[in-house]
Amino acid sequence: MTIVRTRTPSGEAIVILPEAEFERLRELAEDSLDARVIDESQRRLSVGHEELLDEADLDTLRAAPSPLAFWRARRGMTVAALARDGAVPELQVADLETGAGTADPAVYERLARALDVAVEDLLPESV
């Protein structure tokens, strides 16, 4: 394999290598990143900072009027309790659950903290 080490006109050191070798190295880097993501997910699961949903849970999530409604019910919270814990008006929580209202990301972040989920888990697909 031929590898050429050279410099750009501005003096930056570069390496020229066969495309097949570049692709192999890129795939190895992606595999390494994937492994780190898996390791972090397993760590978060083992300490209780992640939870897995089974098929029945996923069916319930799909049937819920919104992800917010699903997670509130899963946590056994009332709308009033979630509103209080998330520092969001109760009517706004109810509207968000039914899709009748929208909110800025800061509201979803407070609700996510109150529900102990990632904010991405609460966002409706249209946001």
C-alpha cells in the first residue's frame, strides 16, 4: 500500500492513501463510536438511568395521544402533579398531552426532568 505524506500550500500536514484503506479506517472509526454508544447505554441501564420498553409498552405509546401523555401515565402522575413538578400551568400540560397546544423547548425540558426522561422522548413528531 502506498501512503504519501505531504503538505498543503498553507503548510498543513496531510496524508494521501488509497481509497479502500480510507474506507476501512472510516468504518473502524464508526464501529468504535457505535461500541462507545452501546457501552454507555448498557451503563445507563445498569444504574437505572435508562429503561427499556417492551412491545406492549410500545403499543401503548403509539396509542397515546402524545408521548407526554404516555410518560405521565407510565409514571403514575396526575396532570396536576406533573404541572406542579414541571412548573408548567396545568392547562398547558393538558393541552400538550392532547396536541391542542405547543410549547417552547424549555417547557418540554422541565417536564422531562419531572418525568425523569430525555426531552426527546416527549417531543411530538411535528416539533
